[in-house]
Amino acid sequence: MIEQDRRLLARAAQLNADFGRAVSDLMAHQHDGQLPADALRAIGRSLGELAAAFLARESELDGHPAPARVVIDAHTE
């Protein structure tokens, strides 16, 4: 495995570990039954940044330009 891929997977593993702690913290620190917006924003950004890194690496491997932006459809069903 090349170093770049190892770093990407290590980053994903760390985010996965942090995500579990972050969810536990959210459950424990609700404000009047609502989740804190700043914590939700931080989690969303972290997940989005990791998604962008995965997509950028995929682009490198497939030999096409990486997307300039990764847009997340925030529509919920």
C-alpha cells in the first residue's frame, strides 16, 4: 500500500473513532432536547472533508480531474 493511501485510511479510521465519541457527546449535551448546531456542523464538515479526500483519490486513480467541489445533497426524505 502506498503512503498516500495509508494516510487516507488512517484518517478514515481516526474519524470513525472520533465519530462514535462525538455522537455520545451529542446525546449527552442536548439543549432542551435539541442537538447543538455547532457540534452538528463540525461533524458534518469532518465527514464532508473525508468524502472529498476519498473522491479526490479516486479521481487520481482513475486518471481524471478531481472535482473542484463536493456537493452534498442535504435533502432528507
